[in-house]
Amino acid sequence: MTAPGIPNELVLSTSCFGSRLEAIEDQAFAAVAMGFREIELGLSDVPPRLNGFEETRRETGVQIASVVAGCLKPRSDRMASTLLASTRDEEREQALLSVRRHIQLAQRLGARVVVVRCSPVADAKLVAEAEQLRRRLAREVSSEDLTEALRAFVRKVTRKGQRQMEHLCRSLHALLSEFSSTRLALEPARRIEDLLTFEAMGWALDDLKDKGLGYWHDSAYVHAQGELGLPGQGDWLDAFAGRMLGVHLQDVAEQEWELPPGRGEVDFRLVAEYVPRTAARVVHVNPRHGRSEILDCVQFLSTLGL
């Protein structure tokens, strides 16, 4: 067995390595050396080579906790795995094939959960309006008028996206029926035009409650929504913590994303109050942050009980 670092109960996303380590076996060895016993197959511009993992698992004891749908391909703005709600039949079929591949990969590697993200609303006018609102956010100070404009816009996305949400729920129902031994978890919207708004997330989780659909929290993106005057950290956690299968632990400050927890604005004490002990707690930071910064954030999270 490889000599481990000081053990922790967190999970390390392979996204943290970027292109520094190009094989899953190297990433597993590096994770174990930092005290991690589990890793997540996350998104990357350069997905790792997966051959050799079984031997690495035997040598290190490392396990795969979760798989993010899309991790088999280089990260992009429009990935097939995010199109389960598409209004186009051929795109939904491609998305189903993609997510199936990731579920099969998860089963082969022993991962418990596949994390699913969703696309923007399929409305060109709303997508253009979202870009206009982002420009306003960049040049204007916060005001009641701007906050209400954002809230009104998200309500429009939610209303306009109802048909797409029906497609999403049908797609997820088919996958959950086909792969009943693997859990699927939905992650919240990352942009204001994305389908999985606070209200839409509630619809999906309620609709597929009997199929075991779970929720996957993201500390940074949900915090950012709250800063815009939309439902924030406490709202999402209070509503969905009971369905939470995992959380991506990352910080954000002034639009600088994927910071190590403790380096930005996120209230991780609040997050710690809600995260179930059974949920996967995944450290997700940008590859520009190295080993020492990862170890610092592990210590920070551990002091909070995460």
C-alpha cells in the first residue's frame, strides 16, 4: 500500500489536477498522499486516462465516490450530458447516451453517485436578455431595481422552461428506471438563464422522489445567486438538504471562482450545519491552486466539521 498522508473524510475532485497529472493512477496517488481516501471524477479540459485504475485502487485503497456526467470528454460550454431537457429529440437522445456511459463507468468503478447538470433555457430572447443583465451587473452598483430585474428574469426562465423540465424529468425517470442501483443527483443552475432555478429544482426533486433522485449542492454558485438577491445558501440548504447526496466545496470572491474554501466569501459554517454526514463532501478548486492550498482548505473544513 502507498504511504498515505494524514487521513481526512473529504473527497478530492480530479478537476483540481487539471493537466498536471494526465492519468487517473497518478491522480489517485497524489490524492492519497494528501490524505484523501476518495476521489471524484470531475470535469477537466484534459480528462485523465482511466486505464490502470484497478491496480492503483488495490495499491492505494482509494475509492471513487462520485462521477460528474461529462467527465469523459474535455470540458466545454455545451456538453452532451447537459442536454437531457433539450426540446430537440436528437439532442435528448445524445444526452441519454452520454449519461448512460457515465452511469456505466460509475458502476464499473464502484462510484455511488452520478452528478448531472442542466442546460440553459431554450429561448434565444431570454439568453440574450441574460447577457444584457450580466452587462448591467458589471457596470452598475447593486440596487433594488437591478435585483428585481434579476428576480423577474429568473421567474420568466422558470415559466418558459416548464416544457423542458418535463423533458428533463422524463429523461431522468428513464435513466433511474434503467440503472436503479446508481444514484443520480441534480446540481443547481450556474447561470441566471439555466433551467435548474430554485423553483425548478423543487419540481424535479418532488416529481422523482419515488425514484430516488438526489440533490447535489454547490457552495460557490449558490452563494453567488444569493448575492444577486436570488434564493441563496440558506434557502437551498433548508429546502433540499434532506435530499442531498453530496456537495462541491469551493469558494468565490468577486467573480473569482473555484477558490479553496476559506479564501473567499462563502459562509462554510452555514454549509456545515446542513450537510448530512452521509453526503460526499468534495473539495473542488481550480488547478492553479497547489498541494499546500488544498491541505490548508482541508484543515479549514475539518475545523468546521465538514
